Amino acid sequence: MSLGNRLALWIVCLPLAVLALVAVIALHQDTQWRKAALQKRLVTAAELQAPQLAEALTAADSSRLETLGHRLLALDDVRHVRVHDPSGEPLLELGSRNSTFTVPANAERHLDTGGDVWRLVLPLRADDGRDGAPRAGWLALGIDTRHLTLAFYRHLTSTGLGLLVLGLLLFVLGTSLGRRLDARLNDAAEALHLLAKGSRPAPLDATQGSPELNRLARRINALSDTLEQSRDNMQRQIQQTTAELQESMETIEVKNIELDLAHRRALEASRVKSEFLASMSHEIRTPLNGIVGFCRLLGRSRLEPRQREWLDQVQLACDNLLALVNDVLDFSRLESGRLELERTEFDMVTLVDEVLGLQAPLAHQKHLELLGLVYDDVPSPLRGDPLRIRQVLTNLVHNALKFTERGEVIVRVMVDDPSPSGQIMLHCRVSDTGIGLTPEQQRELFQAFRQATPGHTRRYGGSGLGLAISRQLVEQMGGEIRVESEPGQGSVFFFTLPLESLARAESLSEPLFHGERVALYEPHASTRFALAHLLRHWGARVVEVASLGEADPPPALVVATLPAPLTSAARCNWQAKLAECQAPTLLLVNASPLELPHLTLPEGSEMLCKPLARHQLADALHRLARQGLTAPPERHSLRLLVVDDNASNRRLLRELLTRPGLAVEEAASGEEALALAEGEYFDLVLMDIRMPGLDGVETTQALRRLGGTWTRCPVIAVTAHALAPDRQRLREAGLQDVLVKPVESHQLEALLRHHLTTLPPSQAAALPLPDSPDEVAADEGAAGEGLEVVDLTLGTRLANGSEALARELLDELARSLPASEAAMRDALAAGNEEALLDAVHALNGACRYCGAPELALIAETLETRLQSRGLAAVDALMTELFDAMARLRGWHATQPSSPAQPSSTTMARASSASSESDR
């Protein structure tokens, strides 16, 4: 509807509506007034005649009563008059008779105004009609009001006709104004439409019509002129801008070419930087190994306590620097894209157990609960890169332990999205109860060289590269890593990895239990749930108890966890409970093997360290449940196993260990040691680390997997390196302690005493006491007085006091020198640094058990310098080494001939295997 039509509608409707409302109100008021006037007039007339009617009714004067009734009937609008006695019987009826009479309930005047005929009823009382006088009867009047209704409709009709005429006039006026307004507005709209299309309309008439419309027309005309002028200006500017844009496009094209060249140079610089960083990481390790080697040499000399403390600080700084270099090396490989992923089969349960085993010492140190939960829906085997997955898990678990002072660290592994095609989405979560992270810290956590706060680097250590490397590794494997944390509430690190499932249907092994009752005491809720689940899975009926010995009836087996740390009072309490326990008990201790408490266990019981590997727990339960739960028979002598591929080293260790109460067996390789371990039991193993085939670490792990007593049998590493990282690495691999070559008798005796006192008293009593401190001090003093070509005192001490053995070992060394010198000279002539290092390494190992201090020190110094500086820095030392070898051969030539010994080639090769110098 147009504006003109709406204006016409308002002009017509609004006045008509107002006038109609006023007319209706006026008619209503007039009608009400007329009804009120009629009511007042008739009621007044009836009330004036009522006393006379009452007197006539009382006097029974019917003629007067009739006369008064006709007088009332003669009034306008009265249609009938009736007089009734007090009971309502009619005495007089005049006018129409089409109504009935009912005595009013309230005995007062009553007027019924409903309908066209009103009914007025008055009581007739004697005594002048006073209130309270007895009634003589009733007066009823019928009043016709139809003339009022007719008058109302007449007035309404006349008013409606007047409003209709007025509406026609207003319609004509509004239509005329609306058409005129619409015409002007249509002209303005058309003009604006042409302006919007870019055309110039004809000027609008601004002299006729209302001032407002004229003002609108003038504004539109002005807008048309302004737009025309703007179009002219814009056209000129477009032409100018087009010319400038063409010039700018040529400039931008040149800049793009320059930017592309700069981008290529930046990419090349980044690649060169990453390669340089990776190369420098390797190069830094070389002098760092030299620093570590010289610190080791310095540690073998006489030092004051303060100097020893300074040396320890240097070694600690070297360890931290080495860890930083390793992180930088991994980070640079990732940045340069030189890190390649493997795709091999692996078992997630075994991988998690290995990670937790490596991090167990830190958890034991802080008395934290370290638990791994691999859910049953995780298939085995999986295909992926186990090395990188282990690296990510190790980093996350180590961080969780590092930033957690009390509570727990739990690793959960589950499947998020299994697929029928064999692809799964592995979900790994590492949760802790540590210090937590703020949202701001979480946003910067996975950036390189960033930690939560600057103080964390000083307090907790680390370079800030671990999480950045973990993120890049996870993303390179196609996954995602995130963190959820609140300050003071711990953190949850979780990552997902798409892996290929290679689950195969395998024959089920025999269950460990067949419904036997197993009592489980575990205060830690999550560990208790995991142990109960595994025991039920293996066929046991688990009874969770609140204390040891609570189960009734007694169970077939008890699995219990000792509190950590175990106080003296708690140890006594547990010893009393164990003495009362009638069932074989598997004790779980949150401590390292070196910190196991001294408790007398029930017959057939065992003690294991937490966290437990699943196969380790299964082996222990299998031994207790399937082998009669009986302990191995008590022996009268201790049995030791020496594992070394060098016959001379084995012979020397046998000489050091030979005494009453000790039986020594030898194994020339890791494979031979495993063959002996399958059918025999040993109380302690001395394990050479560097051997062909299975090395010492691999052999130790294989021994642990045999189960039984091998899970707790002490295995001591015999190595030439005793740096803190080496010791830590060996302990994490399952070895209890480290014995440094050359082996000294007092160190060996102290180590035996420490690790064999946990045996039953009948066996520990057979262990001889170590040498006296005075004898040890005398030996040390003799060994450190000077660097001679041959020191038989030192050699005798290394040979456990046997001068004959010392001379025999020196004879073997001297016989191997010509072959060693020839190998070194050939390597120097060919410039083969690796061959030279092998020859020097073999000589260094051969010198460790002989009394040739001059040659031993030069060989060790030469090996360290060769590793740190290369061939260019060893010329002077090579001359000194050849001179020292010549002096030793000269000494040997002056000695009486000895029985034939193994060939020099064999001696050199064996010596090479015995040394542990890091390449």
C-alpha cells in the first residue's frame, strides 16, 4: 500500500472512529438519563399513592381502592396496576394481565428493570406507611419502557447517517492528497533509481506542493549535480590510478622474484643451520668424551677432599651437558628432517614395562606410586616405531616424576577408535599429582627451550627440549599430543597415535590358577584394581583384605605391598604378621633391589620390586602356584658365576674369589651363562659388560626373564667405566652394582659382603671377612708411589696377592705387544683412525690387570685423546707409547722363560672385549 493510500486511510478512519466513539458514548448517556428519569418519576408517584391505598385497603373500601388504581394506571408508561393482600392474593387488577405476582423475600420496595416491561412492587402499610407498621398489602405496577429503546435506535440511525456522509467527504479529501503525495514521491524515487544506475535524471519541480516535498526535490537535484561531478572526478582518478597500478604491478613482479630468491636462500640457510647443529652436537660430544676421560684419569690420582669435591662438580656438569647435547641432537634431526621412522612389530605391555623399569629409581627415591595400565582392548602385536614411542613415554613419565613430590604417576594405554581394517588409534595418558600448570604455561609448554617458569630450570633441571621433541615425534608419527592441568592439581599428558594392529589368534596358555583364593592387600586404589584384575584374569578368586592375615578361611596365596618408607616399627609389625602367615606370600616393595628390607619370609615366599612388569608378576605367581610353593634347598656354600669372554680376566677373578665357602663357576659368553642358569642356581653373578654376541646387559635381562630366584639374584657389572651416567644406565638395565676394572680385592670383598648378607644366615656365615683397612692402605700406597715400567707390588695386589700370577699376566701382556705395535703402525700408515682406536683400546684393556703402570697410563691417555681430538693430536703420545712398549719388552726379555701362553692375537682380542672405553 502506497504512502498516499495510507494517508487517505488515516484521514478517513481516524476521525470517523473518534466521532463514532463519541456518538456511542453520548447515546448511551442519554438513554441512561431517560431511564433514570422515568424510574424516579414513577417511583415517586407510586410512593405518594401508597398511603392512600393502604388506608383504603385497611378500611376495605373497594371503590376508593379502584379509584386510586385508575389514577395510577393513568400515568404515562404504566401498563397495569395490581393490589394484593399480605399473602399475595389479588384484590385489584387493572390493565394487562400477562404477568404473575410473587411476594418479595425482603418485604421492601423492589424494582425489576429487566426486559421491556419493568415491575415495581411496594409494600402497603397502615399508620401512614411508617417503617415497621404492619403491612396491609402489596402494590405492583407494570411500566412499559419500549419507547426508550425506540428513541435510542432512532438517535443511533441518525448518527450513523451523519458519520457516513462525513466519511465520504473525508475519503475524497484523503484520496486527493494521497495521489498528489504519491506522484511527488514516485518522481523522487525514479530520480534516485536513475542516480543509482549512474544516469542523470531530469531536474525535479521544487516550486509546487508542500515545503517538505519541495525541499526533498531540491536535495535530490543537488545530489544529482554532486554525483555527476564526482563521476567526472572519479573517472580522472581511475585513469591516473590505472597508470600508477600498472607501474606498481611491474615493481611487485620484480619484488616477488626477489622474495622467492630470498625464501629459497632462507630455506637453504635453515637446512644448513640444522645440519650444522646436528654436526656440532656430534662434534661437541667428542671433546666432552675427552673431558670425561681425563676426569676419570684425574679421579684415579691422589686428591684432597676439596679437589675431589671440585672433580665431582665437573663430572656433574659434564653429565648435564651431555644430556643437553643429546636433546639438541634429536631436536636438530627433527628440524632438518633427517629422522626416519621405523615400522616394526612390538608389544605395548612390554614397552610400558620397560619404560617404567627405567624410571623406577626416581620413583623409589621420592616414594611415588608408579603404575602402568595397558587396557585389555589394546591388541598385540602392533606395528610402528617402538623406539620413538618409548622415547615419548620415557620423557613424559620422567617429567611427571620430576615435578611430583608425593602421590602417584599412572600410565594408561587404551584404544580410542578400533577399525575392522586393522588400523587403531592408540591413546596414551600419563597422569601425575604434581605441581600442575596454569593455562598460560600450557600454551608455551611444547615450545623449544621453554619450561613452565624460569625457576624450574634451576630447581628441576632440564633444557626445555624434551616436550618439544615429544610433540614433533608424535606429530611425525601422525598423532597429536596435549595436556590438561590445573595449578596444584597435577597434570595429564596424553597423545594419540595411529598404529597398525597385527593381532593374531594364538593358543591360550594354561591359567595360573584354577579358582584358588588369593588374598590381596594393596593400599593404593589404582594398583589394587590392576592387581585384582590381573589375578582374576589368571583364574584366581581375589579377596581384598584390609590387613595381612585378615582373610578367613586362609587363602592359598597372599599378595601384599609393604609401605614405603618402611620404618623400624612398621618392619617389626610386618615381621610379626609374616611369622603368623600360613600361606606363601608375594611381597611387593616400592623400592630398588638394593633397598629391599631385611625380612624373614614364610617358606616359599618371594619379594619383588615395584613397578612390576606383567611377565615378572606372572612368573612369580607361576612359581608360587605351580611349583609347590617351596623354597630352594639350603646350601652349605655360596655359588658365584663369573661371565667374561677373556680367559685371563676369568682366571684373575677366580683367584680373587677362591676361598673356603665359595664355589666359582665360569662362563665365556652370555649364551654359556644362560645355559648354566637354566639348570643351576647362583647366589651372585659377576658380569662383564662388553662381550661378543650377547653383551652383559642383554645377558642380565635374559637371566631376569628366567624367573624364579633369578629375579632377585645380584648381578654385578664388571666394567672399566664408573662414571655416574654409566652406573645409572647399568642399574636401570637390572644390574645391582658396578665393579671397576682393574678389580681390587678390598673393593670386591666389600661388594660381596654387601650383596650376600641378605642370604640366610647359614649361607652368609660362609663368606670370609675382607682384608683389614691397614692392609688395603698399604697396598694403595705401594701402587701410587710412582710410574715404573713394571711394578710387581701393584701387579701382585691386582692378582690377589699371587706374585706368580702377576708375573704370568705380565708375560702374556709382553707377548702381545709386537702384534699390538704392528696393528698400530699399520693403522697410522693408512690413516685409519678406527683401526688405531681398536688397537689402543685392546692394549688399554690388557694393561688393566697387569703391574705395568707406565704403559697403562699412556695407553689410557692415548685412547682418551684419540677419541676427543683425533689422529692429528696423538703423534707425540704414540712415540711415548712405542717407547713404553719397548721398555716393557726389554724388561720381559731379561726375565726367565715362562711356559707357553696364548698367542698375542688371542690376547689382544680378549683384552679388547674386556675394556669398556666409550667410543
